[in-house]
Amino acid sequence: MQRLASVLMVAALAVSSGAAAAAPAVGDTFVYRVINAYNGEARGRVAYRVDRVEADRLTVSVTPDNPALGMPHTEIVDKNNNWLRHPVVNHDMPVEYDFSTPYPAYVSPLDSGKSWSQRVNATSRTGRRVSVRVDGDVVGSERVTTPAGAFDTIKIKRRVYAGDWESFTYETNIVETDWYAPALGRSVRSERNSGYIDPQKCAQPAPACTPVRGDWNVLELVSYSLK
């Protein structure tokens, strides 16, 4: 099952709205609840803690409170909020990848209507190499309310092609939506879902067959502590 796609732990970033995030510090912690969007059930919580701050990157520990959301692991983001190490769903399973160039989650400035399409090379812990394509769009401004409060956000949507082709299975398609709050320098709400075509499970020939659905998770900020 698709476990959990990360909410970005980010460094200072001035966005088009003119707001800038506070500089991150070791010990900054952000807790999100995870909701199954198919049925509205709570799946658990996940905590992100900044463990190391360097000039060009942050190292973040990710700790779910439910094994169904994945195992504890470490993620790395660059100073512009883009992933250098991060799990990518491969056929409904999270696979941790290191990216040769940053995964373009946010391409600043985040002006409404902006779009991008980029490919990045990634290597898994087992040495598997894939090419991941990310198509991103800045949808616009939106005010959202989470258990941690109300935030003015920039809504960003991405369609990701995971590059995980196998002999009889098509690559995973992932839809990622973030509500990025400039005041905190991170997403306060995120939504992730995925699917892929497996011709062996189709009643009709590909590509007409219905994709195999992965998890559909919504993450909402519950609390945060800034050091």
C-alpha cells in the first residue's frame, strides 16, 4: 500500500506573495494527521523533526505512529524546498530515492498560473535507477483551516510519473496537491493518490483497463513547535 508521501520540511523562501518563512532550526517539529480520503477514517499521525541544518539543505526525521503509514526514515530537502531524498510510490509501495538533481516540488517564484515539467534521475537504496517526470502547476491562493489553525496558502498541484516500469506493469501515476503556507514555510495540508495499469488484472486491453488504485491520503497539520 502506498504509505505516506512527505510534507516538505523547508528552509527560508520568499514567495510571490511577499511573505517569507522563518529560518529553520534543529528541533523544529511538525505533526500531521493522516486521513484515508476514500472513507474519511483516521490512519494515524506522522511527525517531522528537523535534525540538521546546513547552508544548502535540511535533514529531517520522519516518524509515523502507525506502521501502516511506513517505517521511520530520513528525508533531505534543499534550500528551495525540493527533495534530495524522499520516498516515491512504486506500484503501491514507497521506495526511498536519492535524486541526482532536486525533485521539483516547488519551482519559485510561486506565481499563480505558473507551470513546469521536468525529469530527474533517481537511485533507490537497492541501486535501482529510474527517471521521474514531474508536471507542476500553481493553482492560486487559498485560505485553509487545519487543526493547527487557519492559514493563507498557495495551492500547488503536481502529476508525477514514477518511471517504475516493469515487464508487465505500467509506471505509477501520482497526483500530489500541497497547500503551502508562506508564514510557516511548508505545506499545512497535502493530498496524495496514485494508480497504475497492470494488464494482467484488466478485463480490457491496456490502456482502456481501469488502473489499480493506491492509497489516497490527506495530511493536515495538527501542531508545530519552532525552536
